[in-house]
Amino acid sequence: MKTLKFTAFLLPFFVLINCATPLILKQNIKSKSKNLEIEVLKVTDGPNSFASGGKNFYPNSDELRLIHVTVSFKNLKSVDHEIVFSRIALEPTYVTIMDDKGKEVKKLNSPTFVRHFEVDVWNDVKEDVSGNNFATGKVETKLTLKPNEAATRTLIYFLPKVISPEKLILLDENSTTISIK
């Protein structure tokens, strides 16, 4: 009987840990473009929520989840280099549209959120106190790196639960593709 009570006591704890724990899909993938040294530090499926500006953000549909891609960029040029986050796509896209001629065209799946730090298991709803405030719209949309300067950001994408991320494409870097499959 004591064993059953102890198990019943611990069961909610294990369920909470399992729900909050992001699933690591890939880690430590290095790539180079003409301008940048790029390292995908971690790709995780979840956590599915975080807080900013006193509000919680999470997918508004049970069909979607958040994919977190933590990337480190280093400027290899001898002049400043600008990284525009909306030009970093996660493939496969989950929306296909038709062009004027009826041909299928993929819609760019750019990050919905950009965070200054990696989200861990216990901080899935911790405030991003480094400058981004999604509630007021004051967010970092691009980053300018000085020569040899490095920076790390976590890009957060919406993706349907039935689709697995396959590659990260940096469109400003001559479509540099990094496989995360």
C-alpha cells in the first residue's frame, strides 16, 4: 500500500517533467558561408510556451508546436555584416500556395520569435529580459555583427506536429542550407 501511495505521489511530478522537457532533435552542426561561420548549437521540439512582457506565448492550435533553433553566428568579413532573421527559413514549409500560373510555391517559414538566450527545461516560460518584448512589439528583427564578432540567438518557428524539420536555409547567404534531419 505504501508503494502505491508513493507512486501516486510521484506520478504528477514525472508527467510534469515529461511535458516540459523539450526533445533535442539535433546538436552542434557547423557550416560556413562566404560571410559567416554558422553553428547550429541545438534544435529542439519544444518547449511549447514562453513569457515576454508579462504574457505567455504558445501555439494557438493543437496541430502546431514550437521548434527552437539555437544558432551562433560569427562575422568572417572585415566590415560589419547584417543578419535579417526573417530571411532564415526552416524547411519544410507547412503552407503551400499557388502562384498566378497555378504552380505550387512554398511560403517562407521564417522565425516567429527570436530570443537572446537558449530556453531550458525549467525556463520554458521565463521572461526574455535581454531586449525582446513580444507583447509590445519591441523585438529584434536583425543583428549587425562587427568583424570577427559572434552572437547567439534562439529562433522559434511554428511547425505542424506531423512535420519534422529538415533544414535551415539562410537566404541572405546565397541560400546556405544546413541539414538538421
